[in-house]
Amino acid sequence: MATRFTPHGEFKAYVDGRIIVSEVTGPWNRELVLTWANEMFVYGKQLSASGPYVGIAVIRGSMLCPPDALDALRDAIGYGTKKLGCVGNVLVAAADVEGRKLLLPSYEKLYDDDTPHRIYHDFDKARAWALELLAARGV
């Protein structure tokens, strides 16, 4: 029987035009990812009704998490791409985010090779790339 823990970490999410922004403070666990994913699916479903969108995740504090949280995150990102019209993902993690250098290779593996994705140090560059991606798709 799988043990269910209380969500660790925090997130806030909102829609900015055709972009879903998640501001996440870690470290976090699988339960937080599942709570986040449920909220993202609601936003994704709303946006996909009228066209594609891009997801931006802004990480603060730490990006450390257990392997099952990365698995849940990979599943959620894949669902958004395959079922909800997400056409790109951006991860924003400043140089001082704990675990950034250690975990970037693991985060790169979260994204489908066919889905554009980028990793930036600051939000403005991430948002500019997301807007370029959407404009290239006529949005």
C-alpha cells in the first residue's frame, strides 16, 4: 500500500493570456505535484478550448524533490501536451535555486522531445520565448 503524505512545498498558479504561470517554492513532494497538476488541468482545459498555450514554471527556494515527484511531474507535463494543447514549457530557476545544477539533467528528461522547452534564469526571458512560440503558431 502506498503511503500518502501531506503536500510539501508551495505553489501559486495563474493565467497570463495564453500562458499558465506556476510559481513553485520547493523542495516539494509527489503530493504537491498531484495537487498542482489538478489545478493545471483546469486551466489547461479552459485555454485549450480556444487554442494552444504555453506553461511557465518559476522555481524558488529549491528544486529538490524525490524521484516519484519527478515521475508525477513527467506524467502531468505529458498529459498537458498530448491532451490539453500545451505547445511548450519553460522552467525558470535562478542560479541560486538549491539543486539547480544537480537536477537540470533530470528536468530536461521531463519534456517530450517533440515539445519545445527551455530553461531560463529569469522570468522576462522565459515569457518572451513563450510569446514568440505562440506567435509562431498564429496565436
